Amino acid sequence: MSPQVDRPAHIQTLISSVDRYNPGNCHLLEDYLQQQLSTGTYDLHANLALLKLYQFNPAILSPSASLSALFLALSNAPFAPDFSLSLSLLSDSFAVGAALPPLPAPHPDSDDSDDDDDDDDAPAPANGGPREPKGEYECVQRLKTLSALLAARKFRAFWALVSSPPTEVDGEDAAKVREVNALVEGLKESAHGWADRVRVEIAGEVERCFRSLKREQLAAFLGTDDVDASIQAQGWKLDGAEVRIPPNESNAPKAQVTHERIEIEQLARLLGRSQA
């Protein structure tokens, strides 16, 4: 595994050694995940290592961290298999909508841990039973829908769903829909610059498919009326209401003629074998 320039040294050491399977290091990867959200960075391998830890140790699973890892994959690499890879590592609690595992006990260094002998008679926290899901499974389904829309290049539908979430869904009660909407909004608020990164990826897809398009059409694809920054960043030209995209290998393919030279000796051997 090649190190990334912006990956902390202790994270590189952790995920490239056997320590990546030590559940005691889970909080390090969770802290790094939060750092990615706040700084707008993205480290697929570190996030996959965290999800793998959850897969092997369901009792320490963090629903919010799992959803955050999915959302980072969706927003940073919408046309790569990152989202599918992350989704495949989620536990059955997310896959089938079952009750989530019990909340993990506080970390030894956490302020929540109690070492005072005076409280020995205090009742133990109720971590033994499963925790009821709070819309996490439905939130994963929403993220899967968003990923599918991007994969199908249905950009208008993607921005419509992510910007104006539904208030009613067939087969789901209103309270559950509100829970999902709140979870998605929380993911959007925590992931710094996520929309801009999605627009950059969409602009790359537009560049591979179009030589020109209307400004309003580009605005619909990017989910914003302010497309000047994207046009300038991509090196495109604005001609009135038309956006001109320079030719490249994808939007201006050139026909290639392949010539094959067959020697007479090769033809003679071929004919000889066919008559044998």
C-alpha cells in the first residue's frame, strides 16, 4: 500500500501493518475520519480499514462513522467503485435493517469511564441489549439511491433528491422519513465542501461527453446557477448562452485504421493445417 502525502504517519503505520485488525485502534481511525470530514480530505484505504474493524467487531460499530465513510466515498469518488467497496463492508445491521449492536463501553481514557470506588454500587449502564435503529438502514438506502443516480449520470435527479428530500415515501412512516432526512442533512453539514467536490467530478464527466452545451443545461447538471467558477476551472469557454468545451480524447474520438501484414509463409501454413 503506497502512502499518501497528506496521511498522518501513525495512520499509515496502522493501516499498513497487522495493527489494522486491533479493535483498540478503532478510535484513531474514527478521529481521522472526522478530520477528513472537517478538512475536506479523503482517504479511502483508512476508511475501509475502519469499516473492516466494524465488520470483525460488531460491538464497537459506530453508525455515524459508518454513514460518514459512505458519504465521503459518494461525494469524493462518485464514479469510482469506492462507494460499493465501502457498502460491502457494512455489517448485517445495515444490510438487513436489523437492530444495531449494543453501544460499546467507554474507552479507558474517556471521561465517561468511572474509576471512583465510591460509585461501586451504581447500576451498570444498559449496554447489554441491542440498540434500536434510528433510520440508519433507510439512510443507507437513500445514499445507495444517490450513488445509483450519479452512476447513471442522472445529475438533475441527484441534485433534486439531495437538495429537496422527500417528506413521504411509500412503505415508510413520516417519522422514519424525517429521521432519514435529518441524518442526510447531518452528513452534508459535517462534510466540508462535499457539493463542490461532486461538481468537479460531474464537470469531468461532462467534459468527456460534450463538445458544447447550453449554460442552463450545465447549471442543471451541476446543481447550481453559478457555473462561472466551474467553466473557468475546467478551461472552458462561454460563448453567449453556449459553453464550448475543447476537444479531448473522449469527446472528439479519432478513427484508427489498423493494417495487418500477413506473410505468404504464414498463409501457406494456415492453409496446410486446414487441409490436414
